[in-house]
Amino acid sequence: MDILRKIARYREEEERLRWEGTFAEYLEILKEKPWVAQSAHSRVYNMIKDAGVEEVNGRRRYKFFSRHLFGLEEALERLVEEYFHPAAKRLDVRKRILLLMGPVGGGKSTLVTLLKRGLEEYSKTERGAVYAIKGCPMHEDPLHLIPHHLRDDFYREYGIRIEGELSPLNMMRLEKEYGGRIEDVMVERIFFSENRRVGIGTFSPSDPKSQDIADLTGSIDFSTIAEYGSESDPRAYRFDGELNKANRGIMEFQEMLKCDEKFLWHLLSLTQEGNFKAGRFALISADELIVAHTNETEYRSFIANKKNEALHSRIIVMPIPYNLRVSEEERIYEKMIRESDVADVHIAPHTLRIAAMFTILTRLKESKRPDVDLLKKMRLYDGEMIEGFNEVDVEELKKEHPDEGMSGIDPRYVINRISACIIRKEVPSINALDVLRSLKEGLDQHPSISKEDRERYLNFISLVRKEYDEIAKQEVQKAFVYSYEESAKTLMDNYLDNVEAYCNKTKLRDPLTGEEMNPDEKLMRSIEEQIGISENAKKAFREEILIRISAYARKGQKFDYNSHERLREAIQKKLFADLKDIVKITTSTKTPDEQQLKKINEVVARLIDEYGYNSTSANELLRYVGSLLNR
């Protein structure tokens, strides 16, 4: 019954928000809350801004998008700063159709849906409140009632600019229903709703021969002509086209570039002059954001057609490329799986990350720099620290190919392959190898993948498989280390004691015998070699560690196992190298003795409790690593 209580509360809240009154009373609201009279573009911008903005690495991240769109921060920042923000300030940008261009499955439709659903919710807030002339099918702005000769006076008094003309229907109603008394015209608060066709419209072209322009602009209601006597009587007209209903809000123009020309010409007038022609009336004012989306191929053929030149200058194209960051791609898959019927299937750790690595590799382009291969580029884009590279290098890599991310494998393909893998395996658990196998099999069935791309993608699957082999070995070796953190800490403390003695040219004292010893060069090199520190570079590395320890000490902080990224990696690798033989023997023995069986059970338990595996995936991982170490 809890859901019924929530429904009742929701209904009560909607009732509480409703308001209606005269135009004179509406003006009182405007004095107190001038933002109520904002334009459609301004409302969309404020909706995005009010949801919160945070600075991350010098870039603005808009929280409005962050729960649904991943890895598109740069494209979204550009969209808000170059389109929504200037359009909200009434600059010329608002007189353009917003065209989102990007590859299939890149998030264009999701972005438009977010804007539409967001506006529905925003119109229920105080900052997003919208008022309209009561009974108007186009939810017309009440300020259109103010005559032209008084609009400058109105601006001086209220600080609000008025754009647009009173529609033919409301002009007639003003005379016939209100006797020309503007102050008595009834105004009501409206709430945007796509389902109820209030402030949000969607136009989708169909067969050009059968589709009527009335779908956009409304049509004559022939049943009323006998009553009103003329087709030019606005009461005989149905203002129910998408342009009418989307007034004050947003209209999504699906597949705009496939549309018949006669539909596009209406957009020319609407975007440039803020009005459109309907029936036998004067131009009808409309304030709405028109957003369309397309792929690159369609856009190229559209601009190649000379007949479309008038529309070219009325369109602002915003590229929406694929995400190029592995960690964000992983979040896309997690979201898609959460929303599916396979959310209860156990997906072993690293499975989605490995799938994401493959997908990102298909979207990247080779760098001109000889020291950057695709794997390194993928890591740099994902924010990994790689020696010899900084943020400036990453920005330069991105500038090499401005169209990077406009091609490659889309997330839907990967989710389809994961679904196929789950259904085929018929067990409550899948791992990275299952998914890679499924991705490989699916390449033959993908109609848009050329033979050349297929070869390239197979190579990426091999590359990613090697990456997974390393991850799997590390995972098992980590699980084998009893009290892993303690072992690592002991090894690190030992290393640091030796480094300190080496740099200060002093000796160490044996804790048991008390005799003095030289620093253990063999121990230090065995750790440093794990991360490729050469003989020539060892002195500089050790001095850097000592400087870091001093810096921590000055701040009153303790230098621990996690204080130096590369040293931590070296300690881990050294521990793993020492353990390799034990892991190899234990995982590959077909008939383990009691001691080995105990160890295997301990490792499986640790993989389940600490690393997120279940019993099936943990045992599969152990078998796989055993086979790897025996090669």
C-alpha cells in the first residue's frame, strides 16, 4: 500500500502547485519572480545549471547529465557553453536549430530524452515555473497580451523584454471573451508533459507522400466550419501540431535530415523570426528549442546538397562522439545491465572493464608520436599516470584527431554480446573470457564491420586478452599472499631502511646480532627492477623516495605503503614474483594434497570475500591462472 500513499502524495503536490488568476495578478508574480518570464532556451540552461556544476581538472562537469551520460564531459561542456548559455542570453545562437551529430549508440537520443524529462520535472519547481494564457492550446506566454507601444515602458518597469505576437485565437478571445480588458485575461500555471502534449513535442518523419504538414502546424477542423462560417476563423483551427504543442519548451525533430523539404522550410522561419505559418492566419509566434540528431554520413550528404544551403546557416552542429575512457565505458555497461532482466547474473570482477578496453581501442586512432601506442593512449585517456607524460601531452594527443570517437564499436553491440553470452552459458556467472569469446563470435554477424576492421578488431581482442591474463595472475597472486598488506609493509620498511642508509652513506645494524652491515643492494635492485629502474637511474629514484619521506615528515604525515604509486607497484610485483612458484604448483595440481586443498579453499574464500567473485567465477579464475603459469 506504500505505493498508493506515494501516488496520493504526488497528486496532492500537483494540486498544491496549481495556480490560476488574472493577468493583473500574474504581473504581481512577475514583480516578485521575474525569472518566470524566461525564454525556452533560458529555462533549459537554468535547469542544467541549477542541478549543479563542479570543476574537475579545469573542466566544468554538469551534474544534470552525470547520472546518465558517461565520458562525454567535454562534448557536454561545449554544448552548454557554446549553445545553451549564449542562447539563454538572447544571443543569435538561439535562432539556430541544435543538431547533435554522432555515431550510433553514442548517447544523442539519451541526451534529448534527459532534456525532455528534465524540463517536465523542472516546470514543477519554483525556478522552472511556467505560466500561460488559460485555455490556449499553444500555452501562450501571457506577456504577448501587452501591446507593442507599451513594451518599452514594460521593460523599464519590470526589466523583462517581450518578444512575439499574440496568436490569432487569443486575439479573438481577448476581444470576444474579455472585451479587450487585458488585465482580466485568465492565466494559469502549466506543467510540461510530453504525454499530455504540453511544452514538449516530438516529430518523426514518415513516408513523404502520406505525411501531412498539419503534423507540424495543426489543421482546420472542418466539423466546426458550419458553426463559425469560415476557414480563417481561428476557432475553426486545431492548433495541435508539434510546433504548436512544443511552444514554451522543446521539440525533438527525429531524423530531421531525412525529412521532406516542405517540413524544413517551416523551421527556417521559426528559428530565424520566432514564428511559423499555419492555415489562413498571420504568422504565429512560438518560443521553443528545436533539437535534432543525426549521424555523420547523413549530415555530409545533407550539406553536399546545394538545395539545403539556406538551412546550413540555421543549424548549429554539436558533435557527440563515443566515450573514450575505459572507466566511463564500464559505467555505461553497468547502467545498461542494471536496467535489463539479467541484472541478477553474477559478472566476475574485471569482466566489464576488459570489454570496455576492447571497445575503446576500436574507437581510438593511431598517434603520430612513436612513443605512444593505442594501449598507452587508452591508459592516458583514462587518467592513468604514465612516466614521461603529463596532462599537456594528453591534450596534444586529443588534438591530433579532432574526429576521434566518431567511429568504432557502440555500447549496444557489447551489451548484446554480453546478453548472448549469459543466455548461452546458462549459469549464474560469466567472466571476461566468456565475454571476449562472445565479442569475437559476434564480429562475423555485425553487418557494418568491414573485413579490414574485423582483422583490426580481432587484434584488439588478442591485446585485451593479454591484459586480462596479467590482471588475472595479479588477482590470484594477491589472494595467495597471507596478510598481504602486512607482507608488503614489512618489505617496504626493509627497502626504505636500506635506501636511507644508501643515500646517507651509513650502515645498517642487524636487529639480531647487532653487527653493522652495508645496505642490501641485491634487495633494493630486486624491487626496483620490477618497475624498470635501470642501474643508472637507481640513485635518482632512491633520492626521490627520501625527499618524499622528508616532505611527508615536515607536514606531520606518515609515509606509508600507498604514498608512492611506483614504489607500491614495485613492492607488489616483487611479492608476486616470489610467490609465483607456490601459486603455480597449487593451482595446477589435479589431485591436490590436504595442504594444497586448504590453501585453494583459503584463496577462493578471499576472492569471494575481498575481491567480489562468487564461488563459480573464483574457481574458474584459479583454473585459468594455473593454465597460464604452466605455459
